[in-house]
Amino acid sequence: MMFSNVDGYIDARAPQPLTPTTPQGVIGLGLLRSFKVILDYKHKSITFIQSSRFAAESDACTGTKVSFMPEWHGAPVAKAHTELGDLILVWDTGAARGVIRKQSAEDLHATVTDQIVSVPRLTFGEFDIGAMDFHVVDYAQLPGTDGFIGNDFFANHIVCIDFPGTGFLIRR
């Protein structure tokens, strides 16, 4: 697949030593918004499905549906239910692991052990992920969010991010 007219930006963070696994770039929402994107980390594959009203239902973008929150205007953000309370979580393949904002952990009176909050059940709509650990991080960006679903989740699930359909489809 070839993409043209894709906007890019300069990453102004401090340079890191290059290793064979150091990312060389980032694919962002500007490019992905018109696709269904299937992420299968276990098999090291990513599939782009062109959005079309004629697309077959059997396009491999299957699983339990989790809707994006409409107030986030198409960004991959969803509300999760936990025993502690509800969390607004950004699904971010750039996050190495699940994190919870320090202030959110405090507000929910979460038990923090070694900078980790463990929730026995994390549920998005009807989809129960089960137990998940969140690393407590003090971050300022994306006000109104409580944390991130990161690569530790994507490593164990096949996820189709359906940007045109504003949701996720999750397979175990």
C-alpha cells in the first residue's frame, strides 16, 4: 500500500540511541482516520482496510465492539468500568504499558503498590478484559483522561480500530 500527501512532523524529544527495535517513525491519526486498522502484535502484523460502504462484513475486523466516546470527536478514547469507578482511557499504541494518572488514582482512593494500581476487572461496555495493572504516572496532556491502554494490552489481544465506525473490535 502506498500513501501520498501524508503530513509529518519533527519529533523534538531528546534523541535516543538507535537499536534494532527503536521506532523510526510514528503513524498518526491523520493517516489512519479513514481506515479500519487491525493490530496483531503476536503475529507482528498490521492490516489496513479501506473504508467503504460496500466493504464486506467479513473483512476480518471482528470481535466485541467498544465504542469511542463521542465527545472525543473520533479519537480512540473509551470509558472503562472498574471496581474503583469509571476511567476515561486513551488507547495508545505508543504507550509501552497501561498507565493511570496519579491524580485519578488518588481521586479513586486506589491502592498503589510499587507505583502500580491493579484492577481485578476492567470492562468496556459488555467486554470484560479481566485484571489489568496500571503504572501510576503524573502526566499533564490530554486533560479529562484518566490513563492509557498501552502495548501490554495490544500484545495479548487482536484489536481492530475502526476509525470510520468510531470504535474498537477486540478479539482474545
